[in-house]
Amino acid sequence: MGATPMDGQMIANAFHHAYWGFPLSLYFWLVGGSAGSFVVSTLGWVFGVKKYKPIAFFASNTAIVMLMIVPMLLITDLGKPFRFFHLLMLPSFTHWSAPMAWGVTFILTYPIGMLFYSYFVYFKNERMARICGIAAIILALCTHWYTGVVMQLNPSRLPNHASVAPILFLTGAYISGIGLLNILLWIRNFFVETKKRVRTSILADMGRLMLYGIVFDLFLLGNEFLQMTYGIGEEHTILYDVLLGPFRWPYLYIEIIWGLVVPLIILAIPRINRSRYWVLAASFMVASGVFGMRVWWVMATQFLQGHF
Amino acid sequence: MAGRTYGYNGVPPSKGKKGLKRYAMVVDLRRCTGCNACTAACKTAYDVPLGDWRIWVMEAETGEFPKTKRHVLPRMCNQCDQPTCVRNCPTKATFKHPDGFVLQRYNRCIGCRTCMVACPYNARHLLTEHRRDKRNPRNVADKCDFCIVRVTRGLAPICVASCTGGAMVFGDINDPKSEVARMVAANKTFTLRPEQGNAPQVYYIGLNEPIADPEFAFHHRSEQLHDRYNTFKKNSELGEELAGNIIDTDTGFFGIARQGLHNMINFIATAPAKFFRGLF
């Protein structure tokens, strides 16, 4: 890793905090879960996959609830929480070159779209549900896309500053959303009458959807890390941090092994991937594994650059 | 680079444009003794809170005994011509002055810290709730402003005025007769992290390149510096609120889990107190 200690040592420097921390990681994870759940919700009513229609209402409401926690986290994380209104599309305040300003627009409009969608799904208005679903799914994707962009447009933060970042975020959102939804649907089964219960086959089919996402996520991560092996700038240091250093748990063990590889194996084995508890176990692993990704993605570069 | 401007309220870069001023600084490291007079003067003048700095001095030792050398590097906001912080600020709280200063409007800032994440130089900090003078801004981003209040009154920035070795030179780099322009013309100068594309306007003469390299700073911390940083993270009140500091001596599964939990508990515990701050 670079020069030997004999070449010199830093003996004084200012200390810097990690300016974004665990609350922001949790926020990225919740927004992702919300977007992922909503994607599943629209499968039936927008994309015409009939077997997912019964879970659409529950999935959409789950997405709404998850998105309701988000502003509380974000606003509380501000230095001046009561000034959040500076972000609310006031022409004199909003700075349109800032990705955070785009995000506020999405966070404000996305739940409204979901509420309309839920309303029409509840009253089984096929046409309006489809129209609102299309609008809301675009907003869902944009909402999570912007979270990736907020991290991406920091040129000095190296693994974040990659064009693959928003797609990685979206893929993580998709798989963690399905994972969370699977677990919530299973819990819901204990509280609803028999005919409304979600069949294991639906859970297993959602597991299959998750499997595609996992493969794509691993592919993207593989590409990202392949590039980082060239070691431009601080890339080698980041590789060290996430493979052997302080972030090995969030990245290597929690995200990669626990959150992607093990679920991939579970969901790829023919009979096991139709078994309810194996699918639920894989869902839990994926949902928690993506949280590991949010943690190292937000904090690894801030940890590294805190020393400069 | 033709007219790249950051943000809709952005002011285009003024370096090298006729009729415009572009204030810049040259730090002659051959003359810098690392006395920290600049740090102390700035801290005192602007009531910079404990643990934060508008200007600070990095120090490194290289070589092997008896052939050792001490390198110093005063660091501050580089008042970039293409400031990422300005582009990423969602409320136009930070902006560029036509004369080149990158400034902060405390009454607009919401404390989202996106500018701090965007800055490649770590030149920004969040002001704490506890200021020596309560009338001073709190819980918003702050930075070095090249002492605009002094410069507009014909004085040099306080770090320049206090520099004991005469290492810091300040002036309008667009004016070829100014000392800054002459020094830049006559010497080989370096800027920090030029590859970031920010067009920094603090020039260094005699820069030791390893010390200006973030990787070097990370991998070559002395043990004492390492310990002090971890102690700082453990004890900082502001750090508890920001809830993102990781202490790298405890990073096993339980260590990371404990730190994550600790940070979230701190975040929730400080939430009620900070919620109504914006009103006052």
C-alpha cells in the first residue's frame, strides 16, 4: 500500500468528521425499500402480471409508510431542521444545479403519486390505476436514482463518483424492496383471513424476481471493483478499506456474502427456492445485506478523506 | 475552458479575465515555519469553534535519521474557480463573489452538509450549537472567506497579516503588477488536488507532493495522530450529532454494530433538542 512508513509520517493535521452518517444510510435504505416495494406493486396493475394483483395494495401502502419515515430522518438530520422549507421549490431559494434540490421535488411528488395509485387500486379502477401507476413508478425510480446521484456528484469521493452509482442504488433498492415486502407479506398472513393470505408460490416467484436483481447487482459491483483495481487516486485504499480494513463487515461480509452470495445460492437451488422459509431467509438476508451497502457507500470515503 | 459555470446563480470564473478581479493567495512553503500564527489569528478573529478550523497546518516528517526533514502545509478553503460546493448547495447558501471569494450565507443554510461532502479539501465545517458568542451563527456550514470583511476595507486577510515568516501573499492575480501575480509568474507553483477540476486559487511554492496526497495522509499517520483522531471522534459533541464517525480500532462485527447503534442512539437523543433550533 504505497510507500513504506520510513518514507515519512504525518504528525499533525486537523480532524474532520464524517459529515453524513448512519441516519443517511438508513434513509437511503428506506427510500430503496420503498421504491422496490412499489415496483412489485405495479407489476400487476401496470405491467399486467395478474398473479401480483392481490398484493399490489399492500405493497403500495408499505412503500408509502416507508416513505413517510424518510422526511423525519432527513429533516432531523439537518443542522437547522426548521429551515427545511428552504428546500420547498421556492424560486428564490432552490438551486437547480444541486441534486438535492431535484430530490426534494421527487420526495414531495412520489408519495402523492403512490396515494392516488393506492386509491384507484382499492376501488379497482383499472384505467386510472394504470395511469397513476406509470406516473408513480417513474417517480419511484427517480426518487431512488437521485439518492445515487447525490453521492455520485461528489468528485473527490471515489467509489461514489462513478456513473454506475445510481444503477447500483436502484438495483439495491429493487432487491431490498422485494426482500422486505416478502417478510412483511408473511407477517401479514398471520393477521388476515385464510382466503386473503399470500400463497407460498407468490413469495417464491418474488424470490425469483429477487434472484435476477442479485445477479445484476453482483455484475455491477464486479465491474465497479474491476475498475478500482487500477488504483487511480485513492481506489486502492478504498479497496483495502472494504476488503480488509474498517469497512470489511459492511461490504465484504454483510453485503457480498450475507446479502448477495448466500441468497443467490439459496434462490438458485431448484426445490429450495420454492420453499417458504428458505425464500424468507433469503429475503431477510438480502434486505439486511443492502443496508450494509448503504453504510459503506456513505461512510467509507468520508472515513478515508477525514485524514486529508 | 469556455465559460463553465457552476449553478444557475453561479458567477463565472474570473481568473485571467480582463477588467475582473480574482483574489488569490500564494503560500511560499520555503518560508513557512509552521508556527501556526495564522491558525491562532483566524481562530480568534472568527470565533471558530473547538475542533473546527478555517485554516490549519498539516505537518509531516520524511527521511531517516539523521537526514530528516519537516514539511508543513497550511491548508484553507481554496476559493475555487469551479467550486463543487456551490454547485451542490441546494439552497444557494454558498455562492461565488465576482471577485473570486466563495462565500456562505448563514441565514439560508439549512445545515444539510452536502457542501462538506462535496469539498475535496475538507475546507468546510459545521458550526456547533455552543458558540462563545451566542449571537454568532450556529448549526450551519462555515468556511474560510479569504477575510472578505478585511479585504474590502483594504486590509490583508488575517492569516496573511499574522504570518511570521512572510510566507503568505494575497492579492489580485489578474493584476500583473500585484505581488501574487509576479510570484506565480516567477516561481513553479502547485495547487492541491488539481485533478479534481475545481481550479483552486491557493498556490503553493515548494510543495512536498507526498504531504499533499490524501493517500499519503491516510497511510502515514503517526501513531499519536491516529490515537488523537480516535479520541477526538469519541469525545466530540458535534460528532455525536452527525452520527457518522467510525473509530478504526474497533471494526469487527460487534464493533461496527456497536458503533452504528451508538451513533443512531446519539442521533435520536439529540433530535428533540435540535429540532427547534431553526426558529432561534
